[in-house]
Amino acid sequence: MERDIENLVIPQHVALILDGNGRWAKKRGLPRTVGHKQGCVTVEQTVEDAARLGIRYLTVYGFSTENWKRPEDEVGGIMKLLDKYLHEAIRDMEKKHIRMKVFGDTSRLSPELQALVAKTDEITQHVKGFQANICLNYGGRAEIVRAAELYAKDVAEGKAEGKLTEEKLSKYMYSADIPDPELIIRPGGEYRLSNFLLWQCAYSEFYYTDTLWPDFTPEELDKAIAAYGSRDRRFGGVKT
Ligand code: IPE
Ligand code: IPE
Ligand code: MG
């Protein structure tokens, strides 16, 4: 199908809540992990697609601080896939001109995964173009608490002044150097944030679709962006 993307207003920063992997697998009588595996394929395709569309930053919610509550074998399966994904990222991201960053508390990941995260960061740090942020053991509340702690530490060490502002606190978030997402997309049919980007979503536009994440296509992304383009963003003001 020919894509009609010429008239799309492309947001600088799009955030994605990957959801529906488990249900995608269940519908096919397969283990949930197979859904996660297919979800990874969709992530790879969407990262490339977003770069092609001219999106500057794509932030992907891959594993939340709450996802540790899942059965051990499911968490183990996700961690294995992560290992594979990061190995491939190290191999490909630089060639594909993708800057990759991980948002979240990686200290709870295995030492092997932590090393892979550090390596991906190192290898892609000079890449200037498109940036993919992968959220792992990420929680919006945990991010805000971490920012407050880092700020308090800087104040105690005389590196920051005691008057806190929104702008200052923003600099302690994982997203310090990048704009807030204009658009947050949630596939999988649920209408909630599930602790994603709580600080950054203040004025984001939301787009929900019933499509399960492994079935998400470039056309779905176009649809979400088209919906975003038709929104009247007032930021608390009035239309003149
Ligand atoms: C998203 O799919 C992947 C993660 C949260 C790790 P789910 O595993 O939440 O899939 P559903 O919502 O159970 O279908
Ligand atoms: C949100 O999906 C977390 C990620 C996509 C990583 P969940 O499936 O964990 O969220 P809930 O349980 O539906 O809120
Ligand atoms: Mg889910």
C-alpha cells in the first residue's frame, strides 16, 4: 500500500507504550514469550520507520518497574530477548545512524545486561541524528524520585542552588536533553499510562489503538501521527 505521508505533521518526539504481546500470543495458543519475541521484531521495524518519517526521538516503554511482578519464566524470557536485542543493537545501530539510550534503573538488570547497555551507549554516543530511547526497569514515579535525589545531592555538594524550578528538575530526568513527547501512542486497547513518562507527559497528545503491539504497522504509526496533526493544542491558552 502506498503511504500518504506528505501531509503529516511530524512530531519531534513520539513515545510508545508497547502493549498486547501476551494477548497476541494467547490468541494463537502460543506462550506469552513468543508474543514478546514478535513484539521485538515490531520494535526494530518501528524504530527504522520512525527515523524514515523524520521523527527525531522515539521513546519506547519496554519493561516497567512493575513488570517484575510477572512470573519468573516470563521475566526471564523478556531478559533473554533484551540480551539478543542489545547484541543486535551494538552490531547495527551505529551503521544505521541510530543513537540509542536506555532510560531506567539498570542496576536491577543482570551484570551482563548492564554491560550491554553501557556498550550500546558508548558505541552510539557520537551519532547525531535519530535517537531511540528504550525504557527498561523504568517507572515515571521512580524517575521523579531519582531526579529529586540527584538534585538534593548537588545542592548538598554546592553544585546547585537551593531554589528548585521545573526547568531545573527537568535536567535531572533521563530525558534531560530532549523535548517532551508531543505524542504518546498506546496500542493494546488499554486507556492508561501505566507509570510512563509522568513528568514529561504534561502536554502530550494521547493516541490509543486496539491493535496489539506485534500487529502494529507503519500505517498505524501514520494514523497516530495524522490524528496528532488534527489536534488543537492550546497549552492552557485560548485560540485567537
Ligand atoms: C507488553 O505486552 C510487554 C511488556 C509489558 C513487557 P504485555 O506482556 O503487557 O501483553 P498483554 O497486555 O498481557 O497482552
Ligand atoms: C505497560 O504495560 C508497561 C510496558 C509496556 C513496559 P503493562 O501491560 O505492564 O501495563 P498494565 O499492567 O496494563 O497497566
Ligand atoms: Mg500489558
